[in-house]
Amino acid sequence: MTRKHAAWSLVVCLVLSFIISCAPAQQKPEVNVVWPLPPDEPRVKFVDIFWSSLDLKKQPGVAETIFGAEKVEGFTKPYGIAVDHQSRVYVTDVGRVMVFDLPNKNFFSIGIEPGVGQLRVPIGVAVAPDGRLFVTDVAADRVFIYQNGRYINAIGESGELESPSGLCIDKKNELLYVVDSRKHLVNAYSLSQYKLVRTIGSRGDGDGKFNFPTNIAVDAAGNIYVVDTGNFRVQVFDAEGNFKRAFGKLGDTPGSLARPKGIGLDAEGHIYVADAAFQNFQIFDQEGNILLFVGESGFGPGKFNLPAGLTIDQDDRIYVVDQVPGSFQIFQYLGEKWKSRQQGK
């Protein structure tokens, strides 16, 4: 082949690659799954499921088109999940936090750089309003703090934390709550100085006591909701850490709890609890009465095998991690916020 022919071939390849890269990305088929089933009024609907970075449906650039697709990043065994105000989803997995930037269809990882701040077994994750990312690492017995993807600090002196798991941020009172499963308590830290403010609980089965707690959430008023996994219940405390009430008991009927994990609250104060044994998440009112359960065993939309982390964003979208085979799903609570947005369209 002459140089002229080679040059023309390269030009043709570049033009074709540009055309291909500008073509619209293939869209996921729309899945209409709601709970409860008709004719009852739907309260929750399935939105999307993510198995890997490929599900972002990022449009390939010229380089990817010519030299091959970019690396697909899949889950190993995810657990915790958080969402920031820019709709970036943070999922803890073995050795890293996987970040799914949904609006921009980008993917990247945090905590993979060698040295201080490198993650080994991250569990819980939470995002502050200023973008700071807090991640518990059960292998390091620390809470690592990142900003703009880079390590900046850590919480947990030697012996202070034994098995840090779930954590959440109280925006109103500027506190970070960290659950320590092995110490059977919750630590509250200043969000500005990272100093220990108070400790809630000790081991036991009475009011205000825990047996291997795992996850935590806080409402707009500062009330604290702790998943007391070993006691098969959720305990509620006020903003000062005083016990208020508890709900849940071991059982296999709706409203019971068997292996409760992730927890979150929507804008109307409903409490969502993921249960790894039931392979679903249940929705309770403030008194602990069961309102609805969502999900069943299996693979695909609305199906779970080992649900774990759960969070709810400012638009009442519900995010749930399924550890096996590794994914997270998004649902929408069809409440007043959602109805207002529909009317405003």
C-alpha cells in the first residue's frame, strides 16, 4: 500500500469513527414495574439498575472507537451507597469507592491510590454538603475523608474504632455519626474538627442498647435511626442521643426483621429498611407500622439476592445496593414531591 493510500485510509477511518461516536447511544429499554400492583395506587416505581460502568451508556469518543472500548468497571462485593446533590452515586466496594456520575455519564474510583488513604475494605459512605466524602474502612478501623477524590484526613485514633460500618451526616447539627458494630455503639463527631462529641449506646437488648448495629440515618430534625441488626429492630434517638422508641422483631412476616441492613428516610418521614434475609426493602411509618415492601428474590428490576446499603436523595429517589452478584438499583417514591414535579412539567 502506498503512503497516499495509507493516508486516505486513515482519513476514512477517522471520519467513520467520528460519525459512529456522534451517533446516539443505545438506550435501556423502559421497564414499568410498580408497587403495589394495580388497581392499587402505585407508591414506588422502578427507575434503573446498574451492574457496571457500562450501564452509564457513555457515548464512545473517537479514541475508544478506533482502539477499542474503555475498560468496563464491575462490582466485586459492594455494600454502602450515598448520593450527592449533583446526582453522583458513591458505592463502596472492595478496595475502593466506585463513583457513578449519572448526569455526565462518567465513572471513576476513589481510594485506590497507594499510600495513606488507600482503601482496603470500605463499608459505609456519606457525603457532606461541601463535597467531603467520608468512608469507613473496617480493615483500617478508620474513617477516611476525601475531597475532590483525594485523601485529606482521617478519624479514629488507635483503639477508638474496632469495626466502623454505617455512617451518616446530620446537616442541621453539623455532626458525623459512625456506627461501630463490634463495640455496639454509635460515635458522634464534629463535622468541622472531627472531634468526638458523644457516644450512644452499649451492648445489650434493652432500650438504647445495641447488638451488632450496622447502619444509620438521620432526619431533617436531627433524630437518629440506628439499625440494631443483632436485636432485629430499629432504634430511634433524638438529636442529643436520648432513646425515643424502637420497632421491629424477629420474624418472617411483613413488618418483621431478620437481617436488617441499610436504612433511609424520604421527605415525608417514611422509614426504609433493607433486609438481606427477606431480599427486599420495607417501608414503615414513624410508629413502625409496615406500609409496603418492595422486591423479591432474583435478578433484575426489583429483585434482590443480598440487599445491603440504602439511601434516599433530595428528590425521594431510593438507591439500594445488592451485594450478589453486585449492582445498585434506583426507585422513585411517588409522594408529594414527585407529584409536584410532575405538575410543574
